[in-house]
Amino acid sequence: MKIATIIFVFLYLVFNTNASPVAKTPTANTKKVCLWDHWVIYIFNHIKDPIHVRVKSEDDDLGDHTLALNQNENFSFCENFLLTTMFYADFKWKGKTALFVLFDKNVWPHCGKGSLKKSRVCLWIVRDDGFYVAGEWAPFPDGWTKMYDWS
């Protein structure tokens, strides 16, 4: 009975937590070993002024970051077993704010496709008129979808 309990707890932890922790400075050519998809999220500032961003999930707080023009913040993670991983972001710029879901199953269709050797990618551009997402680099605005406005 004890061995069955240990196996159950082990399997529960494996399938209900990320296979690896959120990682900073992802490499596009390297993929972690994940049960489901490995994701890399990039947030680029395309505003001449600095912006402030804080990214969080239920389990992780990636901290406050200030991004100057053309700087980016990025992180990577493994999708959880239930495919319910969600990250949200809080942005501030010149008295304007925006708080929205940066990653969840509703954002997936706008993100890149993955493969066994390659991570799935979500690219975000922050502009003075709003927030845009794409799955691969393309000249703006081709291939970019506006998702949110500043408030």
C-alpha cells in the first residue's frame, strides 16, 4: 500500500507541475524536455519611451522590468499536464496601464507552431497604439494581430 501511495504522489507531481521551471534567457534552438509543448515568450518594446512590465502566473512572479526602445523581456516554460498554463502581464507607460492575459489557450492560435526539436514561440510587440502578437517574425504589421489597447 505504501509503494502505491508513493507512486501516486510521484505521478501526481510530475503531471500537475511544469516539467521544468520557468527559465530566463531562452535559446530558440534548444528545447527543454517537456511532457507537452515548450514555449518561449518574447515581449518587445517598440515605444521610444521606457515601459514597465511585470509578468506573473499562478506559480511564478517574473518581477518588474523596465524596457527601453527595442529591448525585450523573454522567458520559457513547459505547458502543464492539463494544458491550463496562464501568464498575465501588467504594463505601465506614461500614466497608461494595461493588464491582460499574455499566454493561455486562447492566445495559442496566434503563436508559432512547434516541433519535436523546436519550441513554440509567442512574440509580443508593445506599441503606443496597443499590443500585438505573432508566432513568427514578419515585418510589422504583416502577420501581427492586435490583441489589446492601452487604458
